[in-house]
Amino acid sequence: MKIVVIGTRGFPDVQGGVEKHCQQLYPLVTGMGVDVTVLTRRPYVDPALREYRGVHLVPVDCPQSKFLEAIVHSFRAVLYARTLKPDVVHIHAIGPSIVVPLARLLGLKVVITHHGPDYERKKWNGVAKAILRLGEACGCLFANRIITITGHIGRAITAKFGKVPVIIPNGVVIPEKIVAADTVARFALEPGKYFVAVGRFVPEKGFHDLVDAYARCEAHGWKLVIVGDADHEDAYSRSLKARAAGVSGVVLTGFLTGKALGEIYSNAGVFVLPSYYEGLPIVLLEAMSYGLNCLVSDIPANREVALAQERYVKPGAIDAWAQNMALFSSSPLQDDARTAMLGLIAREYDWKDIARRTLAVYQSV
């Protein structure tokens, strides 16, 4: 079986939830005897890198532009995909799904994964949101099969389009913890005495709220570490960096991956996720896989992960975030709670099982 993948910037080690999803998923699918080709976006992946863990990587040109890159890349990629004569084209996210009708007209069989209603993200203007809604409709109405990463996304699709998707979540690999070393030292951190947040610098992640809450938080000796950066520098990312620079104890590390990110996770005291919008946050699953004390926003995507009620805080409620951050800084996660959390991750979010279920969808098409 031959699969061509569109909709991700590519991998390895490219910032983004869809990118992490694809980086973990496709080597496992390849290991099941499937020929997988990922059509990457040339600005994000070294064009000389043509294979990753058995997955073929083919760079396709596109502008490095917040508004144009996904649609231009997807159009070019689907035309290229036809030349490869795949059994299935798998398109990730609703923006790239705008090309599903074209793919079907070209005689291709298409599976889409709906990673979330991206038109709810604050970074998009009205025109972009309308295009994303169109992409969602094109994907859901014309794809041969639909995968969603959460039940609440699936229910919304059924209500809007009358289609019943297959629910296959994001996954995570339970890692070995990394002893504090170069990365912790480089940012002058004390193991167990910092909050950590991970993600892109976009408004819906709520990092501006997090900085404000930390400034009001009585967590003596603790720092706030935010791992990530903007894909495209803009007014919001510049304002966030300026706001962080004005609060003592806030550390912006930039984008980290691999061992450096693992070291930051391994030695954090509390993981915080103040988002207004998520699909199914891989960073939360990663934090749980490291056995971290987690404090997250009370939104449907985060509710899909069954945490205790006291771990949810209303997004944007600065004082409540400040109070709960102070409380969690003085209340370490107990061993029984950590064991239960790791058990949940192993049962529900195993990438090998996710790969098997994805392959079953391909076979059904």
C-alpha cells in the first residue's frame, strides 16, 4: 500500500502539534509494511533530507507566509501526489483540506484528519476564518473517510455535516527522565522550582495571561519557563516577548526539541497550559508522560484528557491562575496520582495502537 501525506510542514523536529503527530505516526505505519511519502514544506525541512525512519520526504515549494503557505503548498502537493499514484492521500488539518475536491476529481482516494476547528484561533482574520470553514466543509463532505482526534470534534462534524468520523487521538511515548544538566544550567533553573509551558507564540495559547498570572503569583523562588516561539514574527509575538522581559523570573527559551526539551520537562515542578483553544494538546500528553503536576485551562479539548477537577482553570481568569499556580507550587504530585496518570497515558495514547487504527482506516478506503 502506498500513502502520500499532505498538510504537515514536515519533520523531524518542526514546531507544531500536527508535525509532532506525523513524526511519531508515520515511521510506525511504515514499519507495518506501508510505503509512506510525506510532502513537506520546503522552508521548514532541509531539502537534502529525503528519508526519516523509513518515511520518504519530498520537499514542495511554498511561500513562508502565515496566510498563503498552507493553501499554496496543498494545491501543489496534491498535483504532485497524483504523479505518485498512491492508494490513499492523507490530508491533515482543515486548511489543507480545501483541496480535497480537487484530489477527488483527480481520481485520488482521500482520508482527512480533522485536528480541530482552526477558525477559532485568534490569530486569523475574518477572511482566513472563512477559508478555514470552507476547508472544513470541503474535507468533511468530499473525503472518503474522516478521522478526528477527539470525541467533541467528531460530534461537531456529525452535527454539521451528517458524517460519522473515526476517532483516533494523538499519542505520546513515555520517556526516560533526564537528569538536570546543560539545558537547566543554561537557563539558570533550579530543578523542581519552575513552571513550564510549551507552544507557539500565538494569542490562543494564552501565554500573555500566564505571564500576568505569574507576576501576581506568590510562588517564592519559582520561575516561569515558556518553551517555543512564533512561526512568523508578528505584533503579538513581539508584545509577548516584551511583556515577558518586564517580569522578573520569566524565561523564554526559544524552540527546543529532543534531549533539551526532555530535560526541561523532566525537571519542571508544574506544567501549565492556559490555552483558549486546542485540538488535543500533545504538549499536555507529553507533560503527563513525564509525570508532571498539570494545571490546564477548562476548555473542551483539555477536558478530553481525564484530569481531576481541581486541575482545570477558566481561561483568561488571571487571579484564579495566579492562586492555583501558587497552590500547585506548594503541593507536589503524589506517587499514587502519578502512577494513575502514567497508566492512563499507556492505555489511551499509545502510538503503536494509533498507527494500527490509522492503517485500518486506509485499508477500509
